Amino acid sequence: MIKITEASDGVNYQAPNAGVSDAMWLTRNTTVTIVSEIDNSQRKDDKTMAEGVLDIDDNGFEAEVLQSDIPVLVDFWAPWCGPCKAIAPTVEQLAKDFSGQIKFTKCNVDDNPITPAKYGIRAIPTLIFFKGGEIADQITGMVAKAKLEETIKKLV
């Protein structure tokens, strides 16, 4: 959690699901002083991944994605991102529907900055589909389940 006081617009901000970089986004053009960052390690929702969706990090990306024998969907997301939360149930359902045919993974961009930077992630959610260690397709933003299914079926 970020707690901000002394904002130039006179408002004291508190962002329960945000990190330092998000505090700047939340306040836009407001000059702020960050007075404290509260440890979020006790929050359960940040690290809990749905059944069939693997949480990956910068260190495991090559092994889990680039060296995978089957196609891989990587969902680049953040816990504070509304559209990321909205698309998550669809991705989780597709993980069940296509179990064994494609590996479903999630990469938290706040916790793992190297991989998103390497792939030019500028907006989330971004879903990148890998096949044979190479990018096969990419979708950014909230899309219909049918569009995701169509993309997956081209890979399997």
C-alpha cells in the first residue's frame, strides 16, 4: 500500500493495491511526497494463481516459456489493473478448456520488470502467445473469449 501526503492538489492519497510507480500514475500531474510504503506480503490475492495457470517470474521465464514443448500464453498483468482482473476468469476458463494443449502463465509486471521490458509491454493486460520459443501472436487489452479461443486454436 502506498500512502501519500503533501500532494500539491491538497488531497491525501492512499492506494491499497498500488506500488510506488502506481502512486505516480494515480496522482497524474500532481507533485507528491510518498511518506510510506506498507508491506503487501500478507495479501493473499497477489500471488494466488488459478488452477491451470502458472505464476512465472523473470528468472523462470526462459525455462517455462521459451523452452516449452507446447505453446504458451503469457498474461502480463498487475494486481491493481481493472482490465487484468476482468479478463482473468476468461483466461482461467480457457486454461481448463485447453489443458495439456497450451501452457497458461501469468507474469506480474510490478514484481518482474525485466521480461515485460524485453518484450516491449507498454499496456496491460497484454497476452503474448509463444510457440517454439518465438512470439506467435499478441493481444493487448480486454478482448472477447472468442478472440482468445481463435488465437489459441491457430497454435494448437
